[in-house]
Amino acid sequence: MKKRIGYFICHCGINIAGTVDVKRVSEDLASYPGIIHSEDYVYMCSDPGQSRMIEAIKEKKLDKVVIACCSPTLHETTFRNAARTAGINSFQCEIANVREQCSWVHKDKVKATEKAIKISKSVIERARFNESLEPISIPVTRRALVIGGGISGIQSALDLANSGYEVVLVERSPSIGGHMIQLSETFPTLDCSQCIMTPKMVEVSKHPKIKLLTYSEVQDISGYVGNFKVKILKKPTFVDPDKCTLCDECTTVCPVAVPNEFDLGLTRRRAIYIPFPQAIPATYTLDINHCPGLVPIACGKCADVCEPKAIDYDMKPEILEEEVGSIIVSTGFDLYGKDEMAEYGYGTYEDVLDGLQFERLCSASGPTMGKILRPSDHKEPKEVVFIQCVGSRDPEQHCAYCSKICCMYTAKHAMLYKHHVHDGQAYVFYIDIRSGGKGYEEFVQRAVEEDGVVYLRGKVSKIFEENGKIRVWGVDTLSGKDIEIKADMVVLAMAIRPSKGADELAKKLKIAMDKDGFLSEAHPKLRPVESVTSGMFLAGAAQAPKDIPEAVAQASGAAVKAVNILSQEKLYHAPTVAAVNSTLCTGCGMCVDVCPYEAVSLAEGKANVNEVLCEGCGTCMATCLRAAASVKNVTPQQVHNMIIASLEG
Amino acid sequence: MKMEEKFEPKIVAFLCKWCSSAGSDLAGVSRLKYPPNVVPITVMCSGSVSPNYIFSAFKKGADGVLVSGCHPGDCHYMKGNYYARRRITLVKELLDFIGIEPQRFHMSWVSAAEGAKFTEIISDFVKELEPLGPQNKLRSNL
């Protein structure tokens, strides 16, 4: 059947018409093969503009339209919907980008006009062989998986559960709470972190829609948006939480003491332990890596003293299988450790701490019950030096990025220190103070004005111990003076990194990471909570360093994005997917190997595309030696015709 | 007598939809300027650019061909640009073998945020092609 194509070029005011002679283009295109209707209009995207297109389709019985206007990222949907209104398939409408890729980047009107003609002709060639397609519909499993039980994961899980969807919340450590539960106070309000965190943790544990899996890790994932299958490894805790009465007898008899992760090594815990008093679930965990041994039982003291018989040495790892429709990844962060940062005596001198350790020292539930004391001799430090940007903003040696929260938490640390030790002096070495955020700048000013914190702009060159003091050599670049401080304690604002193991998880989930290992969002501005894999969303510091309000906001955003999927009866997938011409296919299987989505498989010696899994990237098409594979509406034939049009037009 | 017209190389640019085409959009939004010698063809992924497309472009009279995708590691389809990179290396060698100046074919990585880089790549490419003159080796319609 002969194609009846309509061509419309938009002036976009003078945005296009200023550099492209739209009248000439429209006249030139009128005689192009297949063009039945060609016109220019001042604003095609306006209501009258769309109506002109709809009327032309109806009156002249057009079966395809090409609109030369702005980038398809902007108005492709507008015009495709209008095409559908006019009674043709929406995939019979194509956009020629003559603004961003032509009128806006050129000055010479004659040449820009010629280019606009070439672009238009090449897109007409694409449209000429477009198939009419209908979106592929897929069912939805209406429950979600949240990976990571820090503040972000908790917020996402609660938002999803409160919207009425079942949530599986997976956390790899024995309790949820993440780093936020370790903090003492939070900036800029000085709210007690545990006091605002624990109600949320309790809500998670009591919520009928939330299935909490702690001490568990995602092992494997398959499926696609709306229909993921997840394998979760539930590690044995060797304690039955239903029987455990939290009497704490087991820890009193356990002979093993190892550094306590919750206090970042400032205290020690037993091999059987509860991470912290408010842990959720409220139960003990037997750390098999430090227990003297279960096979054969080397010690057995904890089971002996356990009256309710909650300890079960025969507990085995379990693999749970869950089906979910969408996934939120909130795996959080870790601080730079001593392996990465040997400067500044971290890991060598006991009184050189990182930010999280200092949080524990300030915390009422911490190792010193909220008294700020030196770990080495338990004396009150009278001079404390805080160093910012340790590992951050250092592209040569460490991380190029800004860890974002350190300026604020250092101001908070200095302030808290002064609140605990009134006659003490706090010094902060900084490069710049970045205090963007509601009430943040005022907070830093308060540290300086009310608590007399001395801010020194410059870097520290050397730290060494001498006579029980930590000597800090630095420079104040504002006065140009060398600074030497005989400090009692040094606190390093370590760079924030993606949490350990996040990279392996990202590979399992097939979501991208940036150069620093943070999870990549689909678009830095417009899709900041979506991963590039549809159905998977990002929340919290796993995506980039961020503070609590930002993490919470992103977590709620991610939850809404997940609800967008879960609330659908059916999902619709772009139908521009690969198709295999089985007459040409020899069953060599090269397309099977290259498909990033495992969407192609061999059946009876021929390649077969799972249209639901296929994202239409076309890698199979470029790989196929027999030209059997092609992506609908970007077939090799269409591209060849586009090439010809773009060179000869 | 009419002055001989200045040689204007014709370039076909295969841009992936997610990064390079978006990057060229950003060049437009930022009102950066580059020579109008390039006609962009947006494809889903640089990994979908078959060597046939490149040869077809040269055959139909292109003086230069550009394939531009997401940065390695940033592919919207996770690994399409790695396939593109491998394939393009072979294409380059083949072009060299059949006597086409290697400067006539470029592969670049332009992210959605790199409008300025896109501009630079096109400007440099045009400058590089100008001294080479028209490509006649593969051209079929002389």
C-alpha cells in the first residue's frame, strides 16, 4: 500500500525559524516521495498546532506523520498521543530534532536549512517503514523488596507498607537501624538520633505488611519489572527470637570478646550478642565466626545457661524465595577505613578517631555513657582537633567528590564537645564550609559564635604523638601562619564510600555504578531515584553521600516510584523490541551471548526473543551475521535508508 | 570563473539515544555552536551500530563517520558500548586495510552532561576531514 505521510515543521517562535528557513523546508519536503501534506506552523506543540496535525491526518487520510521540532525527549509523547487521537497508531509518528541538533547549534541560515532538510528526510525514511505497534502488557506482582535497613530502607518500607503493599525488608546485619542508630545527635536541631530513629524501627517490626529479614542477604535475582524473583540467604543466628527473653545470661558466660562493630571497636562484645539495646529484632545473635565452635560444640556455655532454651546450635542457613514487583536499593555507606587512609595516624594512635567513633563517644548509649573521654587513658580531652575532607576532595590520592555531610557533622561534633567539656577548645581544619540546607549555615555560625569553635582554613600536614599529646601541624591559609596544636584528641571527617559489598549486589541486580562505586541514577536531574534498570529504585547514601533529611526524602520518592508500578493492574513495555526472522536465523547463538538482558534464547535451533525482557538496545542486531535479528522500527533497512537520506538530501 | 567552493565534509553521526544524543541536545540547549556538516542518526545504543552502517555511510558518500555512545561503564544497556568498542576497533583496522584514512572514522564517548564535549568533537572532526578532501574510495555513486 502506498504510504501517505504528513510532514510538519514547527517554528518554535524564532527558536527554529530564526536559523532555519522553515517555509523553504516545508516546500522542499512537499515534493519528497510519499509526502501528501507538508506545512509549517508557529508552535506545533500548542493546542491549535496539534489540532492542525489531527485534522490533516483525518482529512488527507495520512497514515504516518513526521514532526520536525524540538528533541523527542520533550514532545514525542505529545505528538504520539495526538496521532492516536487522530486514529493512527502512535508509532506511526516520528520526531525530527531540528532544534537542539540543528537551529540552536548553527548560525548560517542556508546551511542550517539544508541540514534541517536532511534530518527531516532521514526521519521520514525511518517513519516510512515503521510498523504499527501496541505496548506489550505484563502482569505485576504487587509487593516490593527493600534492600538495606538503614533510615532510607526503613522509610521506603514504611511508605510502601502504609500505602497498602507488602514489603520484604532485607538487612544483612543482625538489626535494622543502619548508621543513623549509631549517631548521638543530629544536625541542625541536635535531636537525639536514637530517639527519632527507634520509633520508626519499632513501627517496622510491628507492621503487618512488612516482612523483616535481618541477618539476610540477597543472593540471586531474576525476572524483570513487575515480576522479580529473589533468592535471599537467611544466615542462622542460632537463637530463637520467640523463645529468647533478653535475660542477657548468655553474654555473661561467653568466653570470647571481640571488637564491637556497633561502637566501631571502642568496646568489645561477646560472640553471642545483641548489637545494641534497642535492636530490632530484639534478640541475640551467635556470631559463628568468633564462637569457639559448634561442630563439634567446643564451649556450649551459652546454651547451658539459657533457661528458655532459645539457643539452637543446629540452626541452618535458609534460602528464601520471594516474588516482588519492584525493588528499592538502599545499601547505604561506609566510612573510609584505615586501609585506605594511613595518614593522620588513624589506626595507629588510639586518640585519633573517625567521625562515627566520635558519635559513639558523644552518645548516651555509647562506651563512655555520653562522657567524652580519650580512649587511651579515659581522661577528658581539653583540646580537640577536627579535620575535614579526610579522603574527600582529593582527586590525586583519594576521592574526588565532596562527602557532603562532613562540614555539618564536624560543626555538630565541635559543638557537642563544647557542651560536654565546657573548658575545652575545639579546632576545625577545613578547605571550604559547605552548609547549604535549611538552618545549616546558622548552625555552623552558632558553633563559631556560641561555642567558640576555632575554624582554621587549611590542611593538616602531619600528626604525631609526643608525651601523651597528639601534635598537629597545619597551616592557616587565611593568616598564612603555620599552626601547631598539642591536641588531646583528633577527629577525622572521613570520606563517605558506598557500603562494602554494594558493588557485588549491583552486579546481581544489574544496576549501574558510577566511577566511585555509588549506584547510578537513570537521569541526574529528572530521574534521580530510578536506577537504569526499570523497576529498581535507589534511596539514600548508596546513590551518593547525603544527610538524613535528603535520604528520607529520596526514600519516600523511591517508594512512590515503586508504588507507580505496584498500583498497576498491568505494566506496559515499549514494543520497540528485537525480533528474529527465523528463516534467516542459523541458530549460531551469538545474539544469545551478547544480550545484556538474557532476553534471547535458542529454541529448536532458532533464536527467540522474550519481548518482556528485551529493552530494544539492538546489540543482537549488530551482532547477527545473517541479518536475522532486528529491532522493530529501527531495523537495518530503516537505518540504511536514513543514511542515504542524510547524505543525499 | 567561479572560485572553487570550499570542501565541506559530509559526516554521518550515529548517536546513542541515552548519552550522546542527549549530550548533543545539551549542546543545543546551551546554544553552543559547531559546524553544520553532521547529520545525526539516533540509535538506541552504540552497540546496535553494525559495521554495515559504517560502510554503508561511506558507500553513500560520507566523508566521515562518527559513532558516539555512553562512557564505558555508563551504558544504559549496561554493556552495549563495550561491544561497540570491540567491533569498532575491528572496523578501524579494516578501513585502514582497504585504504580509507583512519581519521575518517571516529568513536567517542559523550555523556548526557557533555554538550561542550560533543561540540568539540564535531568541530575537531570537521577540521581533521577538511585537508583530506572528499572520500572517493568506497563511494558508489560517483
